[in-house]
Amino acid sequence: MKKLLLSLTLFCLLPAAALATVQGKEVSYSANGTTLKGWIAYDDAAKGKRPAVLVVHEWWGHNAYARKRANMLAELGYVALAVDMYGDGKQALHPDDAGKFAGEVAKNKPMAKARFEAAMKLLNKRRNVDSKKLAAIGYCFGGSVVLQMARNGEDLKGVASFHGGLGTDEPAQPGKVKAQVRVFTGADDKMIPAAQVDAFKQEMEKAGVNSRVVSYPGVLHSFTNPAADEYAKKFNMPLAYNADADKDSWAQLQAFLADVLK
């Protein structure tokens, strides 16, 4: 009994920071009259203004996976916002719908820009965010989005794409890209062929962008998402989770963010 009372006493005397956990909540914002539903995550024990990271979802839409990554970033001390690029938190349950939703955003670049910038504005208004230290990461469709935002010259310190499309009809121009760029891709990704990877490297070099592409041998599309195997089986798609590539790319992302947001 004495040991139990001592333990309880020590627990009650612990500082608030030691008991802090990552806080996550839904947030609503808007762009051009469209309601967007995101997820903000942060460590309430972190003091002062913190660097922030936007997380752009896969083509399935803003779902639990995007929120999971935002929470993981919050655990590292960042304020993270899982954004909504489709509007109203819309999600796809079938590849046909996912392709439709992603296509609508891809073909309407002003809309995509407005929705991304609305998320940036939401972050920058927060008292715990250092607006001068902002980065963005994206998965699949989201990887394509953050790369295009970098090409557009958005005020980002860094962007990282995980199994995202690398092609564009608006290539990076010398002097316009402010962000450092990292790309993580599967060497056997049927959706991101080697020719597209090579073209991207040439684009970045021509534009003078600080960039690096990490290609994982034998790895397929959507390698960071454990649900990829289920999607592959259900819809007969060339997807596969790869734990080693997932772990390595996340470790490299941590080092990258620590460098560009220091």
C-alpha cells in the first residue's frame, strides 16, 4: 500500500509536459466557397512557435491514413495539418471515384492552388506556428500536389513526395522554386515508370532545384501505406506495402525536415 501511495504521489507531482500527449482535432476552413475539412495535430507540451508541415492525402481522399501521418509529425514536435484537397472531407471507396476526384483537382490548377493556400493560411494563423518554417509532404496524389506547389513557388522550406506522380505540364523554372525537394519512389512502381523519374531529375537539375530522388529496388506503388495490400487484392492493382522502404523513407524525411526547418 505504501508503494502504491508513493507512486500515486510521484505521478501527481510530474510536470504537465511529462504528461502531455499529441492533440488532434478536425478543423474546417474554406477556399472559394468550398468547405474543406482537415485535421490539425500538435504536442501541447511544446513551447513557443513551432515549425509546421502540411500533409496531402492519397487519391483516396482525406482519411485516417493522412491523419495518422499528421499525428506522427506532431509526435516529432511539429504542428501538422492533414489537408483536404477534394472538399467536404470527401473520400473515395473505389479507384474509379478516386481517379475522378483526383482528376478534377489536377485539371483545375487555380482551384488546387487556392485549396492548398487556404491550408497554409490556416496554419500560419495559429499562435503555435512559426510561419517562416513551413514544409509539405504528400502521398500518391498528394505527392504530385506538393511537388506542383513547389514548382509554383509557394513559400515552403521543403517538400517531400512519397510514391507521387512526377510528371507535369508546368515544369519548374530557374529561380522560382523556393523549397528543397525530396522524392521517395519505388523502382518497380508501375504508375511512376523509370522514364518519368529520369525526366523529373532532369527537370530539377535544369531549374537548379536542391533535390534528391530516392528509388527503392523491387518496391511498388503506395509502399508506405499498410492498407496497400488490401487495396491491391480488392481492386487488382499493382500496389504493395513495403515495411523497409516505409521505415527508411520516414527516417530520411525526419532528417530532411530537421534540416530545412531548423
